Amino acid sequence: MAEKKMKKIKAEAKGPASAPGKVNVYDLKGEVAGEKDLPVAFKTEVRADVIHRAVTAIEANKRQPYAPKAGAGARHSVATWGKGRGVSRVQRMKGSSTAAQSPNNVGGRRAHPPKVDKDLGKKINRKELMLAKMSALSATGRVELVKARGHQFKDELTVPVVVKDDIEAVKTTKEAVAMLESIGVYDDVARAAEGKRIRAGRGKMRSRRYRMPRSLLIVLSSECDGQRSLRNLPGVEVATPAKLNASMLAPGGDPGRLMIVSEKALDTIGGWAR
């Protein structure tokens, strides 16, 4: 049911863009301290197809080349018995009947292993990448898309959630949690913490045992105390406007991430070309 709802919203999002409008500016106590016009960057048409293509390319380009160690599975002294013994003609360890080294044997080498010189990345046009970023940014200003992603927040909040620049001076995580609770977005952090799960597959043995849902994207004007106090909360990402990309704004290619942005950072975004 949720997938059908998301597809319907994405289809509607392909229509003509509406004016960005106004959003409330909140203080650290969650009270409305004023209003602010959203920049023209939020007026871009939401193109779910372009966003998905860009996110796929960004994630592919972050992959690290990998391959088994040279000679893995082939470090045996082996020989074949030849024919006439009524057994398969595979390589066997000398002095033993144990088959080894061949790709079809237990402990043998791989037939076609991955190679470190293989290019795992994907190419994408620079303008297409920019369009995807602007489109994903525009989606953060649409309540229906944000809710369709599963984010939890107070119904009366305007999105993106604009907070006074005092957020950049929050020094401790305890203060940061109190601020998010006052504004009415901490439920989304709790949702991410409750959604933490053990990863399926081999990855659980390779230093990535757990998976966690994404929660808030917090955009601050620069690296500051607020960044250090907020970044270790479950599912939270903290970034500056210069480091934003489609993958941060629309994780997994699904537009509509719940974003908190400081006034100064919003002014910087306002300088982006449409």
C-alpha cells in the first residue's frame, strides 16, 4: 500500500512546479520566530527518474575496487591421477586423494573472480547531476513526499524545517536532543534508532554488522559546534550546502527527506542557480 502511495505521489510530482511560498522560522524552543521565503531553488520540478539515476551513479562511484588475494585457493601441491582409476580427473593434493585447486572443488580457486582493475563507477552528465540535486532539494519542501518516505514529525511544521542560526552554536548532544524534541522532529530520530537491524549476508562479518534507516538531514552554514553535537544521533546526517548532493537529499533515490536547515545555510542555497 505504501509503495502504491509513493508511486502516485511521484507521478503527481512530475507536473508543473508551484511557487515555493513561505515557511516558518523556529527557535531552539520550537516556537515560531518569524517567516521566510523559500529560495527559487525549491521551485524546480521534482523529477524522480533523474534523481534515481543520479543517486545510482553517486553510490556506484563510491564503491571501492575489490578482489581475492592473488593465488587464493591455488596454494597446493597438486597433480592429476589421469584416467583409468574410476574417479574424476581433477587435481588432487600429492600424497592424498583430496581434490584441490580446481574451481569446482571445496577450497579451490574461483573460476572468474572480481578484478581490482574493473571500473565499478557510472558516468553521468554534469548538468544532469545538478538537475537531480535541485530536484531532490525541491522535494524536501513538499510535505506529501516527506511523509511518504516515512518521516515522523509534527503536522503543523512547515518543511523544510528552518531554524534560527542559534542551532549552529549547540555544543552538546544533550542540548541537541532537547532542541529537536522542542521543535517536534525527534520522533524521526527515535524511528531510526528502533529500526536498527542486523545486516543479512556476509557484510555482518566485515565491519558493517548493522543497518539503520536514515532520519534527519541537517544543513548548517559551516563546520561548527552544532555539527559535532548533532552528527552522532541515529540516522542523522549533517552537511554544509557545498557538500549537498542528490544522494543525501534523496537516499536510495526516493525524494522527500526531512531536512532541517539554518537561516544562514538557506540563504546560501538561495544563491544556487535554478
